[in-house]
Amino acid sequence: MNLEKHRKDFPILNLKKNKIIYFDNAASSLKPKQVIKAINNYYNDYPANVHRGIHRLSMQASIVYEKAHEDIASFFNCKKEEVIFTQNSTDAINLIMYSLYNSNYFKKGDEIITSIEEHHANFVPWQFLAKKLKLKLKFIKLTKDQKLDVLDLKKIITSKTKLVAIAHISNTLGVINLISEIIKIAHSKKSLVLVDGSQSAPHLKIDFERLDCDFFVATAHKMLGPTGIGCVIGKEKLLNKFEPFRFGGDMISNVTLKESKWNSLPYKFEAGTPNISGVFGFLEAVNYLKKVGVNNIYKHDKEILKYAYEKLKEIKNIIIYNCKDIDNQIGIIIFNLKGIEAIELSALLDEISGVATRAGMHCAQPIIETFDRKGVVRASFYFYNTKKEVDVFVKTLKKIDLMVNK
Ligand SMILES: Cc1ncc(COP(=O)(O)O)c(C=O)c1O
């Protein structure tokens, strides 16, 4: 991987003044110029609606839109019909939740299994549904090394379990869960499985067919793409079986005053004018990831993670909450410094050295509160980060440590 060459593609990494060290990648990745250009191309060259006109501009836009469906499907190794564009992962999970609800999939007393480490996006919808339909919500325990405990899942799953909704990788712990085993256990009880791949899609090769989960969600802004676009990948037979979530234009094949018929996949789930420029940006982001190679990304992140972890451990008053099994996680470190609150620490890192981190509950309050009720700081790395940047980060933390713990 040619790190210097890739860094040149990211405008924000090439500022002459007020340089930024971007360690907030688990929130949103940076965007390469190729992605920005693809978005501009849509507005400059064929800013028309898709699937609606037979004029040139609409046809051109529709061709790129269809190519995005195909190439993004190929990136995740699934069928074109199985990729549904959404606004983001949150929207994707809500789409599945409402689709299952509209299809009367759950009945009173059924169970949904999730976990304490979920992002609110993969927890609040299920909590809401469980209350509404009187379902039982169960939580898989974590092992000592902070993985979802497969043995515990075997204990708590029953014939009433209708859905297991879990993160492939937690956005706070960074741990890669034993997702294949979890899927096999869930399927042995005939439960559906939704995998929240928001943190795994930017870092790991995802093979939807091999993974064999029922639904997989991803969000483009964590994978070099724009905000406002993501996808849910669902098994074709399930997407055909379940009712849509949103109703209106493009998701129908025939409408009469008496009844409407749904469009074929994936359009059945894509009602209304889609985020066309976002889709173009997502397509280019996936092309860029393919060019760099997801395996190279994972290797580089691991090197940066291990380097940062070893250096951070040297800081006297640091508390690191994750990295229990560093060989099986992505580049995320959550920590605090004694004597200073997470929010203040994150602000100081930015103020002193331009290091961007995130602080607080990380949209995962239940797990973060087990560490610190006032939140933690998260540094998260991606393939354009360097060891030199880590050095600045660690040096700044040491300086802050001296300031607050004299
Ligand atoms: C694991 C996980 N799930 C879901 C989300 C929600 O993503 P979005 O805000 O793009 O919907 C995030 C974002 O941080 C995440 O990390």
C-alpha cells in the first residue's frame, strides 16, 4: 500500500495551515477527491432523476445508478437485487424493523436477542418494537476479552427467538465478533440474523453469501463515501417475502384505486427519489476501497493500533478500556486520563495538536456506562493514518497528563 500516494487523495490531509490528525474514523472516515468528484459529476453532468425520464440526462443518471447497485453488490458478494440503498445504517435497521412489523413477523412473547455493546441504531429500534409488541429482549453476555459470548448465546436462545441483531464489530470495543458461529447457532433455531456491519464494512472483506446472515447493514460515510447514503443487504427470498417499509413512487409496479402491486427488488424497498449523488459517491468510495484493498487496510490499521497501544500504555495516568485481544480487533482505542473528563480531554487534544478524537457515550450508552458514567475518549484509525501522527497524539496526551496530574 502506497500510504503517501493515498494521503494525497484526501484534501483535508493536505492543508498547509492548521493541520489535522484525524483519529475519528469510527464516526466518519475522510473522503478522497475521487468521491467528491463523483458527487460533483452528477450535479454538473446529468442532474436528472433516475428511472423516470427517457431523455438523455435521466438515462445517463439511471445507468450510473444501476451500475452502483451492481458494483456495490459485487463488493459485498451478493446479488444486485439484494442491495437496497438507505440513508445510513440507522435507516437500514429501521427499514428491516418496520418491514418485519408490517409483515406481522413477530407475535406476543417472541424473543429478540441483541447485546449490551450495540450502537443505539441496533438497539433502540428493537427496544421500541419489543415494548410495542410485548416481545422479550435478551442480551448476549460478553467474554472477558469483550467478544459476544457464543456459549451464552447457546444458553439463552430458544425456539421463540425470532431475531438475533448484533454488531459484527462494536463501535467502542472494536472487537471482531465470532459472527459465523453466531449465525449458525441462530439459524439452528430458525431465527433470522441481522448483522450491523457499520464498523466491519470499512475494515474487513465482507462476503454476504458466505457469511449467510439474513440482513447486513453498512453506512457509506464510514467507508470513504458521503453522508446520507448506506445500504441494507437482504437475502432475496426474504426481501421478496416481507412487506415494504416506505410506500410511494418507484416502489410499485401497478397502482389502481383498489390496490397497488410492489415493484421487483431492490426497488420495492426504495420508495421516492433516492439520494442519487450519494449513490454515485458510494460507488466511487467502493471503487477506491477495492483499489487500496480491504486486506491491506486491515493490516495497516493493525500496525497503527498496536503501535499506538504500546505507546499509550507508557502514559502514567491513562486508563484503557478495550484492547483485551488486540489481534482480533480493528483500530479503536477507548480511554480516559485520570483527573480530566473525556469531553475536556478530547477538546484539548484538538486545541493543542489538531488531533480529532470523539468523546462521550459514542451512541452506545449501555456499554460505555460500565466503564465511566461521564463517557470515554475514542481514537479510531484508518489506512491513511501514520505512526508519526500517533507520536504527536501520544506526546500531546503526555503533556496533558503533566498539566492535570502535577
Ligand atoms: C456499529 C454502528 N452501528 C450503527 C451506526 C449508525 O450509523 P449511521 O449513523 O451512519 O446510521 C454506527 C455509527 O457510528 C456504528 O458504529
